[in-house]
Amino acid sequence: MPPVRRPKGKKAEATDPFPADGLSEIGLSPGSAVRFRRRDTERWKDGTVTRREADGSLGVCDSKGAMRAMPLDAVEVKERGPRGGAMWVPLTEWAERTEQLKLL
């Protein structure tokens, strides 16, 4: 029996470790822990970052698995404080900071 021939096609392109999806511009990566709220009177809801939307908002996945497109001023980023505790920083302040680039 002759060997099975596979069709010759394009090789899979290498994925870029730092994609230009807009998240790196604001200092986030997919899977970053955030919290958000739609109105000032609501409680904060935990979520994770998924992507940057076309209109500039942030794509967030909430605890139920639903995708939300939140404006940047309604999101806070989890950060470690000076004594090691969790702090929540508004995303607008987080994006203004300068951060060291990640090594490959």
C-alpha cells in the first residue's frame, strides 16, 4: 500500500508573542484580572481581559462567561500594592504609566 500523501499547503505562521491588538498600548494582555461596572451605583464585577474592541473599548469576559465591551474609564486593573496586598487601579491611570517590556 502506498504512503498517504498529504496536500501541500501553507505552513502555519508563527504567532507573534506581542500581537498588535491594542492591549499592549494600554499595558494589558489577554487574561489580565480586571473589575468593571456599568453605572456608578452598581457593584464591581470581576472579569478577565479578552481583547480591544474596534471602537476603542475593552473586551471583558465576566464570571458567567458573557462578553462585555466596557469603556476604559469603567474598568479597574488588579495590581500588587507596596506591601503585597491587592490594589485596584483605574485603567486610565494604569495606561499612563510606563512599564518595562516583557522579555521573550
